[in-house]
Amino acid sequence: MAIDSLHFVMRPQLLAGAKHLLATFKAPGLFIVLLACAVGAISGVLVAAMGWIVQEMHWYLFGLPKGARLSSMFALFEPGHALVPLAGGVIMGISIAWLRYRKYRTPVDPIEANALHGGRLSLTDSLIIAVQTIISSGFGASVGLEAGYTQMGSGVASRIGRSLKLRRNDVRMLVGCGAAAAIAAAFDAPLTGAFYGFELIIGVYTIVNVAPVLAAALMGSVTADLLNVRRQHQ
């Protein structure tokens, strides 16, 4: 009887605890932080993938030994390798001409998207910019990949936020998380990525946005590090 009485007393407490735990996970703040972590992880994967593609292009197009960096080379191995950037320029010119022929609109970057469009970014536009950046850098142009990184991270974040029908401010914040995670992953610098997201993309520092942006930046940096370390050991 004592055991049955204890179960009778504890059951309402257990139910109340379970409801409280469920409500905690449904809380908007925690949901946004978890969503920011997911965006950060995706951005880290995208950054690692783009960096890997460009490095493979350098090794193949310029005949570099495995592990070598094009930026550290003092001279090309063969004179014909000087034509590689020319070929890249031709490909870029063709792609731009094709986009103009199709009357494709000018892509919107994350800063403009947050300032004027409530965080609305086209994933197709982001993919075009990322591919053009990969072509430019892969064929030896002195172009960094940061624009492609932030565009893809922010584009994915915007698509996720709009698909989940988040509020305008939450979508803008999530776009900042994507950009912050991309920069953090690119330079293995979570704080730098977070400041980039706050100052350039979101445009304002608020207590509400600190946890999501920092979480996204940390996840982006850690994810990219794990993928790069695994690639080096293969």
C-alpha cells in the first residue's frame, strides 16, 4: 500500500516535470538557438566543401603536389599553366553573358537582404555566386572565397527561416548566424565570425541575438575543423 501511495503522489509530479521539460524545448529562445546551431553546422560543411573543391582544382590544374598551396608557390611548374587563369576568365565571361541573356536579376547579398528585404535571400542566387567564386579562385584568380562562404551560409539560413515561417526579425537574425558561422569556419575564429555577423549582417548588438549568433559561429568552426582534420588523415 505504501508503494502504491508513493506512486500516486509522484505521478502528478512526474507529469508536471515532463510538461515543464516539453515547454522548455518549445520555448522560442531555445528553439532559435538550436536552429542557429543547425545553420552553423550546415555552414561549416559548405565552407569545408568549397575549400576542398578549390584545393583539388589547384592540384589538378596547376600540377601541384598533394598538400601544396598555390598561394605559397614562387613559380609555376610549366609555362602552360599561365593559361589556366585565362581559361577561368573565359568561363566566367561565358557564365555572365549567359545570365545576362537570360535576363537574370542581380543577386542580393546578405547585407542588402537584411537591410532592405527582411532577410529574404534566393538560394539560387547564392549558389550562382558560390559557383562563380569557386571558378575564379580555382582557376588561380586572386579572389578569396569569403563572399561565396557567407552567401551560401546566409542563403541556406534564409531558406530555412522562411520555410519555418519565422518572424521577420528571426529570419534576419538567422541570416546573420549563417554568415557568422561561415566566417568562423573559414578562419577558425568563432568570435571574429560572431562580430562579423553582428556588425555587417544584423547591424545591431542585442542580448537576444548573442546566444544564437555565438552558437552558430562555434558550430561552424567546430564542424569545419572536424571535416578538415578527417580529410587530412585520409
